[in-house]
Amino acid sequence: MYNSIKLSESVDWVGVNDKETDLFESLWPLPEGIAYNSYIINDEKVALIDTVKINYTDSYLEKVKDVIGDKKVDYLIINHMEPDHSGSIKSIREAYPDVKIVGNAKTMNFLEGFYGITDGTKVIKDGDELDLGSRSLKFYLTPMVHWPETMMTFDQKDKILFSGDAFGGFGSLNGYLFDDEVNVDHFEEEIRRYFSNIIGKYGPVVHKTISRLVEEIETIEMIAATHGLVWRKDPAHIIEEYDRWSQQKTEEGVVVVYGSMYGNTKIMAEAVARSLSENGIEDIKLFDVSRKDISFIINDIWKYKGIVLGSCTYNNEIFPPMEYLLKSLESRNLRDRVLGIFGSYSWSGGSLARLQSFKEKVHCDLVEPSIESQFAPRGDILEKCYLLGKNVAQTVKEKC
């Protein structure tokens, strides 16, 4: 079993891997687990950067002591106060009573609110620096990436950007830590799922932050986020990916999502999907919204240019799982997609109207026909489904 892992001569990873938590934020499935990354700089002064979830405090403290021995921790720098990163703050304070907790003014509000700590703190502002001896740390405030108090810390000697949740991803670290130790392509789905579900809502802020970092920091040798891989071989890759996703840039492909109680809406969705294939779309994702967790659906919607949404009617309204998806996409300010919609009902409509209102709340190009079927879909309805698939395919190809 490994304890700490060196990023440089004086910087170590002292994080932990979580394979026991099933749902991140009690919402998002973690089939591959998740890592909580913390880092320690062992200079003339010792600085910890972020902590770990409270469940892992004991093993975390062992790793810290393994690196610094009998030395004390002088500073605990908090880039992000979400409890999966701040949960061990009180334990660090108990183990190292003289530690100074470093954060911005908003950090201190969260620190008191979560943990009742008001003393032994050091408030920094954007651009401030902290001297550790042979190196100086510079702080960049990044509010709303993705909480109000988030910030990043840059080690100006080793050129390491400790980026908080930004540039992170789902997935535990199974013996590896760095991007040059793995096949990065294997991780992209879980990194994008993390971005689209957790940070995607704040895309414009992320893009602005990345532009600032690229402009102000001449060289970034390594990116060390609080989740996922540490990027030392190609930090530019994760910066480029995050920037692309923040601007909702997409690839050629179509996601078809349907909600169906008795199979009639499913028949319509399959007809659309078949038409998409016949008209040259190779990447087609077909999801039953009741049976596929929404986080995976959102991930693919973030990847592809086309979306087709179809739903049955339920109690005069849209099918509840589809409503959850629509609200989730609206809250993430979905835009720049090619959109197709269809609905079905037996004795009362409602689903198509809600899908039409969804179009008004997002900035997507609606492709006709918009289809509404009563009872089981017959030949004329299926012909319209084929036409919708054809038109979506053609429009996606034109825009990609």
C-alpha cells in the first residue's frame, strides 16, 4: 500500500481514495469511486492544501505525519470549503493547534458556519502571496467555480497549480496518480460527467477563469486538482478540455431520450434513432429516462450536438423523470444544440406542451416536425418520426 506520492522534491500527494460512497453529493453515481486529493508542501514552512472527507481523517493524518515527521503544519490552505475537502479541518487543528487556516473572506464565513472556527486564520485577497521559505505561493480567487469562495493556489517555484475542484473528475486513483501513468482516454467520460453535472452550470465563469489563468501564469508545469488525476505530462490537455466544455462545444452525434410507460413512446424513439442512423449519424445514444441515471444522460448531452426528447403524458403533465431531466438542463443553461421533440398521450395531452416550453428556456435550434401521437403510433406518426430523424441528422451535420 502506498502512502504519500511525490509531485516534486518538496510537494507530496496525501489524498485518499473513496470506493465506499455510492452517490457523490447524494446525487451522482460513483461506479469508479472518487479521490479526495490533498497536498503538502514541506518547505521551511509546511503548508497543507485542502483536506479530505471526514470518513478518512485517520489515514489522512498518518500520511501527513509520514511526510513531515515531527515538524508542525504552519498553514492549511483551503481552496474550497465543500465538506468533501474541508471535512478534516477540525482534526488538523487538533493535531496541529498552531496551524494558520488560510483562505479568502468568503472562506471564513463557511469556516465558521460549518465548523465554528473563527480564530487562527489568515485572510488573503486575490493576487496575495505567501512565503514558505524557498518558494512563494500566489492565490487566485475564482468565485463560482463552483462555489462563491473557491480559489486556486500556484506554487511559483515548482509551477504547480493547485486548482480546487476545477480540472477534476470522477474516479478513484487505483495505484496511479499522474496522467502519464494511465490511458487518459479511459478517464475522459468520467471527467466530462463530473464537469457537466457539477460545474457545467458555471461554464461562462469557468471560461473566463481559464482565460485569466492562461494570460497571467506564464508556465504551468502541473495541475493538481482536488479530484482525479494530477496532470504533469500534458496539463494543457485538461485546460483545453475544460475550456471546450465550458463553451459547450460539441461533436457530431445525437442523444435520444424518451420516457415511456407502456412502450408507445419507446416505439417513436426507436423510429427516430433508426432514421438518424440511415441518414449518416454514427454516434447515437438512446436512453430510457426512467432506467438510466440522469448524470450519464447529461454527460452525453454535453458531448453531442443533437438532442431528441420524447415523453408520454402523465396526469396531464409530462412524465416525471423527463421533467427532472428538463429542469436539470435548464438549470445548466443548455445552448447551441439541435433539438427535436415528440410526445404521446391517451386521453389528455401535456407532454408536448412542456417540451415546447423547454425549447423557450434553452438556446437550441428546434427542428421540425414536432410530433404528438394519441394512443399507439401508427404509420403516419412513424413517418413523421423518420422525417424528424432525417431533419435532425442533416442539421447536425451542417453545424458540426
